[in-house]
Amino acid sequence: MKIAIDISQAIYGTGVSVYTKNLAASLISSFPQEEFLLFGGSLRRRDDLEKIARRLKAKSVIYPYPPKVMDFIWNSLHVLPVEKLIGQVDLVHTSDWAEPPSSLPKVTTVHDLVPFKFPQTTTDSIRQTHRKRLAWVARESSAVIAVSQSTKKDLIESLKIPEEKIHVIYEGVESRYSPQPPAITAAIKRKYHLEGDYLFSLSTLEPRKNQDRLIQAYTQIKDKYPGLKLVLGGKTGWGEKIKPVEGVIMPGFIPDADLPALYSGCIAFPFPSLYEGFGLSPLQAMACGAAVVTSNVSSMPEVVGKAGILVDPEDVKSIKAGIIRAIKNRADLRAKSIKRASQFTWEETAKKTYQVYQQVIKQKNK
């Protein structure tokens, strides 16, 4: 098979970026008998996309068109079949952002349905883009990959996509996410000017991620844990900026290389998001042995299972109680977290994704 994979989202430092890079890498290494073509578009960051393709040792077609242009051409006008840019292939795996027309079989991964489930937590631009794209997914994709049972349920309810067309394939966690030695965690604490114990949370800073309630919960437990800091890692998204609060540290974007040590060194990893298609940060944290506190809604219970503390993300008291419980039981949770995270691998994600490709090609050839 000759399989084309859209890697446009790989350069933005998001959970979708992590998925895109790791899925492509695992497919290429696991199935060397197949030919993979990586494609994507960017004007200012074209070189970055080309570097990713070279690092993965795959052929690529990277076109110099900005995402907004491709959004308009593919999601709004829905013209310019993708094969006009990439040539003939057997199957196209499309991205989280643009849905090109094509006469070729298409597989699309849908990470979440935020614009449908929580429209108030996104911008008008994001809502419009996703609604247009998902409408084409529902009409044209031969198969849809959902990253959780929660997302599958949302696809059926919101887009009326037939259940048999949807394949649930969980994301994985890279092997470098593992408990780090004390010397390494100590070094990373010095880098981020952390003394003593700290809570660590990682996500884009925006309303859906629920940082405001997390900060409120933190301020209520500071007296119980003197010197405790709250590190909110991640780029600023949209919405009102978080007001400075004593003890809350916001270092901005954190390089991937620093994450295993930050996860390993925290006394708890609170992640009370209002909605997640999967929840990659809690999984990475568990792989490093962190005591995870996350929401009892959408996909989060699927990811953490019984290895984490589940809380009501809309109740500050519940978040507070969950964090205290995690701190007290972090030794027990550490072992459970590592065991749970070991069940999620990118190799398994690639294997199941490849099986979907085979089914789609088989159906086409009938």
C-alpha cells in the first residue's frame, strides 16, 4: 500500500501534534513493507514540517500554503482534491484540522468534539473550522478513528456517524516517559526555580482546561502544605489571562525533554479539565509514576482507570479533596500509575490503525 498521512498538525506543540508524530513514526517503523508519504502545508514553518519528515525517513510533499488558506480551500470551498498536490496513493489519513476532497479512500482521526459539546470554551473561528471539517468527515471518510470511547459516543450523538464506521484506538505514551532518578529531578527543579514540593499540571492555558478552579483549590490547601507550589505548564491559549497568584508558577511552553523529570518530581499531577478527547498529559504523568488527579467526565476515566483520583471538575471542593487524597496516597498510586500507563503504547496504536487501513482498502476492492 501507498499511504499518505497529513502531518500539518505536527509542529504546534499540542496533544494532536504528539499523536501525529508518534503515529507516523510507529507506522513507518512497524510496517517497512509499505510506502508512506507524509504531507502537509505551512508558509512560515514549512522547514519544520520538512525536518519532521526527514527525521522519520519518509518521502514527503510539503506545500507552502498557510493553514488558513487550506482551511478555506478544503473546509469551506471543498475544492482541490488532495491527489492534485500529493499524487496518487492508495489511502489518505487526514488531520485534525483540514478535510480535503478526494476520490481516494480516506481515514480520519477525530480527537474531540469540543465545538459541539462545549462551544462556549472555544472561539468562533475554531468552532466554524471544526464544524465545517467534521461535516465533510461525516460525509466522506471511509473510516473514522476515535481516540476514546467517549469521543466515539460524541461522534454518534452529534454527527450521526454510523457506529460500525468508527474505530476506537487509544493513544500511546513514549518510552522516555518513565520515573526519573532523584539527581535528574533535582536538576530540573533547579532549572525552574522550585524548592520543596510542587503540584504540576500541563495543558494549554484556556477556559476548557479549568485552571481557574484548580488555582482556587490550590489556594485552599496551601496552609496545609507550607511552601507547596503549583506549576501550570503550557502555552497561553485564548480567554482571559490568569491573574498572578502567590505560589502559582507559569513557565509557559515546556520542552518535551523537561517533562519526564517534572512529572516524576511532583507530589501530584492535577488535571481537572472540563472535557478531553483522550487526555495525553495524565497518561504521560502516570508513566512517570505521578499521582494523577483528573476529571470524572468524558475520556479521563478511560485513561486513568483505577490508577488515579477522579474528581468533579466543576466543584472546587472536589478538586481540593482529590489533590489531598493523591498526596497522602502517592506511594500507592505510583505503582498503579506505572502499571496502567504500560498498557498504552504507540506500537499498539500503529498496529490497530494499520488494521483500519487494511479494512478500508479491502472494502474498496470488493
